[in-house]
Amino acid sequence: MANIHIVLQGKGGVGKSMISSSLLQALQELGYKVFAYDTDPINATLASYQEFNVNLIKLLGSDGNIDTRQFDQLLQDLAEAPPETHMIVDNGASSFIALMTYIKENDMLEALAELGHTVFFHTIITGGQAIGDTIDGFVNLTFNFPDSKVVVWINSFFGAVEVDGKTFTDFKCFKENQKSIHAVINLPIGNKDLLGKDLEQLFAKRQSFNVGINSSNNIAVRSRLKKYWKQVVSFVDQANIC
């Protein structure tokens, strides 16, 4: 049946929507039919990509609070996902707890599994000041769903993901939750002043990689983006989530 990818991380500003859009594009590049949903009640970044035709789940009620009943329609759509398709759910930091609670209280993983669907959680570990918070988000996810399939994306844009010379696979949290980790994807690292700026401009314009590469008049920018994008597609293909 379908593969369902839920992007979750309790820390904001660490690249969830970037991961969601990259995953969506990589799966399309690999020849799969992909449907996407944005459940971020504050910053619906993925839904702002016009190319992707993303379904926006409006969670905020008239009182300004999150209306978790809106997740019912999301669950229904995921349950009815066509065979051999991929469904991507981009969730915001402000609705992290709300969605996790909904998944747990409604036995969402069990219900989808009974229909033959496979669910993957995708979470981000980033370097710099947010490393502790993103690790906490990862641990929270594996604690609540110990039998789930978790794909960890390592984002070193803000700094190396390491502590005392140890990388993520040496961390205590990795070793204690290894049975839940389906794959670890290390985002390619490049020069911040070159590739970093290229990516910032691409994401700010809400452009896909293919559009950004093909529309650039700068040969150096095209070359850097093509190399980066080829690596991302390869990593997604090797993660065994297709």
C-alpha cells in the first residue's frame, strides 16, 4: 500500500519544511507519486510552494487555539491513500505535541498498519545551540512510539552534530533507541558562503531544486545545486523508505 512520512520535531527553525520539501522532490525524482500535507498552524512553509500542490490542514480554531479534530480529515486522507504512493505530512513545532497526542490517543499507527500502510517518522537533529533541543525532540518521539520507524536527518548547517568529539551514532540516545531508527540521512555539507547562500535563496523563493537549477544564469550556482541535489536524492534512495 502507501508509505506515509510524518515530519516531526519539537524545536522550531531547524529545517523541518526544508526536509519535507526535499523528501517530496526526491521521491518524485525517483519516480513515485507523492501527496503532501502541511499542518503547521503558524508558518505553513511547505504549503507556500506553488509547484507542490500541498493540502493545508487549518488547525487554528476561531478562538486561536489548535482544533485537534482537524486531524480527523488528515487521518481519513492517509487511510485512503492510493497504493504505491507516498504521503508527506509536514508538522510545525507549535503543533508537535498536539499531533503526537492525537496519533497516540487515536491509535493512528495501528489503524494505518491494518490498512497495509507503512508509517515513517522523520525528525531532524541539528548542530549549534539547538542540538540539545532537537535531541530531546527525537527522544520524545521514540519514547512515545518505541516500535515506530524513525528516519533521522542530520542537519549540520548550524554547526557540527557532535559532542565531545562524538557524532550522533555514538550518542547515548542513538544507542538506547537504535531499534527504532530506520535510517540516518546526513544532509550534504558545503561552504556556507557559497552553497549555503545558494540554498537560502532557493528556499526563500519557494522554488524546487529543478526550477532553481534550470532558471539560474550562474554556472557556478547551477553546478553547486546540481551536486547537492544529486546527493540528497541518492541518500533518500539508499534510506530504504521507498
